[in-house]
Amino acid sequence: MSKSNLKKYRANVEAKNFMTIMSVLVVGVCALAIGFSLGRLIPDEATAKITPGDILESATAKNDFDEDLFWNTWDYMVNDYVDEEAVNKEEMTYGAIKGFVNSFEDPNTAFYTPEETKEFEEGQRGEAFSGIGAELGYNADGQVVVVSPFDGSPAREAGVKPNDIILGVDDEPMTQSDTVYDAVGRIRGEAGTIVKLNVLRPSSQDRLDIEITRGPITIDSMELEFEGDIAILDVGRFSEGSLDQWIAKWDVAVEQINNSGAKGLVIDLRGNPGGFLDAAVYAGSEFLEEGKVVVGEKDRKGAVRNKKVTREGNLLDIPVVVLINEGSASASEILSGALQQHDRAEIVGMSSYGKGSAQRVQKLSGGASLHITVLKWLLPDGSNLDRDNVITPDVEVELSDEDFETGKDPQLDKALEMLK
């Protein structure tokens, strides 16, 4: 891509009000999530120490908060609970905040403690950690599930699969109130130690106990290889330390594809939980004509702003097949959906996850943070991207348990067959 085009694109991005960022936690490491989730980062550091009164002051002022109920309960627990050593006002404060945030029943909106915030930020940089190497999220019933184990990770090597429902960790059952972060806290640990996941595999209804030896985890954003004259670009996530760093890696891969004289391209988005939304828009712009809509953003008032192609792409003519599965979420769904709806690529694999919202990462005092859903995403045809409207492949190809265990990849084989 020319320097003028890159400058034009970055200027366009920087002119926007906020930047989109993924909210995913690598299990055992930096934890995970779901995905999924991208939000716009607007740091707003509070200067005072968080207290329940600070957090709830606005509600009290509007007379829609029962202050007596809250503080009476607080005082009873502080003064009367039988185990005085168990009284921890900081944990009570975080627990109270988590409680009302969770009451919105949006798994992508979450309050992070300082420790969880640190892990999230480290995970965004793609640094090496110790853990099992899997992403956790929620299924339609609100259960904690494995979104995807990373390639080459301890989780994948041990046989963990996408959609495995986590019933317990080390034989300690998950409860209805347990969140992704509760699971992460129990799963993570030092390299070389063993953790046992008690899971339910929906495809067979088998209950399994899977022992995993924790190890170092590094998440690569993308890898490029060739199968004859077909390029295979495996995009693991749409984030690096910054949007510019991700774009720089993408530009190198695109230049290599062009220089190779490749006759076709496979973009592998399987297990990709998302990343910077603008990274997906940038990638989509490589294949689509200027002016085409990549994604729409709808705010709480129903206003829609479309993100369109604003530059001349470098891969406008190469035939493309995109691979997706149940672990493809967020920004990976934006890219695959845009290429599919503009008839620029064929999609192979299984239906995507269905994560179609953006979260703003709001910094709070003490190192805590709030990831709050502020936008819903629309596909180019104007439909919502959500759990009821996922990206459906043009050619459905399942990756069976046997394929998984033997290392076969019928989905990739089909993509190569279509391009050849």
C-alpha cells in the first residue's frame, strides 16, 4: 500500500471520535473473553478513590436508588458478620459494582477489577503468558464456554474444543452466578502445573474431565504461508499493541502475497475473537471498491453511521475464500460478512459466534475499568449482527472430533479445492 493511501486511511481513522478495541481475555493468562469484544477507548481517569457512594451518587440524586436499603445491608455485613476477618470493604465495593453491571445481562458489558484490567491490557499487547491458551465466553443460555482453543496451545493439545461448556474446574462445580472471570481465576496458574476442566461437549453430550498442563502462551495476530500458488493468511486476531502495529503487519503480508504472484487467497478467521474494529475495516478495504460499506454502527438513539472503504485496496482482483467457525467473533465477523455480502469472497466452514456490539473501555480510579456496550454493529445490508443473525457459510463444512484429533482439516481442504 502506498504511503499516501496509508496516511489517508489513518487520518480518516484518527478523525473519528473514538477507537475500537477488543475485549478478549486469554485463559490462564490474561484471561479472555469473548470475544469478543471491541470497544472504543476513551480513557477517563477518576481522581478520587472509588467508594459505593461515589458509584451510586447519580442514582441517588435521581431518587431511583434505595440508599437506606443499600447502606443498611452494607453496615450489617461489616458490623455483624460472624467472621470479622472476612470483611473486606474493597472486595465488597467491587462486588457491589459487578452486581449492578451484571444485572444488565449483557456478557460483553463488565466491570474489571484492577487485576483483571491489567491482565486484559497485557493480553491486548499479545505478550507471552502462562496458561492453557483458550478463549472463554458465554453461550445463548449464559453458560461459560470455550470459544476457541488457540492453535498449538496446551488446551488444544489436550483436546479442548470450541463450545465445550465448563461445568467445573478441578472438580469444583461452576455455579449459576459464576462469570468468565471467575472461571479464568480458577483456571490460570504457573507453567508446568496441571488444571482439570470438567466439561460438557454439546456435540455428543459427553461429560469429560480434561487435564491440561499449563504453559507459555503467545497469540500471533497473523501468519502467512503458501500451498502452491494459493496464499493462506491465518488471522488470529485483529489487535496488536496498537492499531498502527496491526496495520503494519497486515501491509507486510499483503505485499508478500502480491510479490508471490498468488492466484488465490484463503483468509482463515477460525477461532478469531476479534480486535480493533478499524483493523477489520482496513482489511476489508483491501478487497472492496471505494465507497462500499464495511460495517454500520448504531447508537442508543438509533442513529447509524456507516464505515466505508476510503482507500484503493491492493487485493481487488484475487479470488478469496474465507474460513470461519463458531469461534469467529466480533471483528472477524465484520470482515467475513462484508466480503460475503458484497460478493467478494465465498465463506466456508461453520456459522460464526454472533458478537455484534462495541464496548467503550472506561478507566476508573484504582486501576479498575468498565467495559460498557455503547454501539451495535450492522452488516452492509443493514441487519444486526448478533446471536440470531450470525455469518452463515456459503459452503458448510464440519470439522469432526475425529478430524480434530487426527489433525485433518476438511475446511481448509475445501477452500483450496474451490480456489484451484
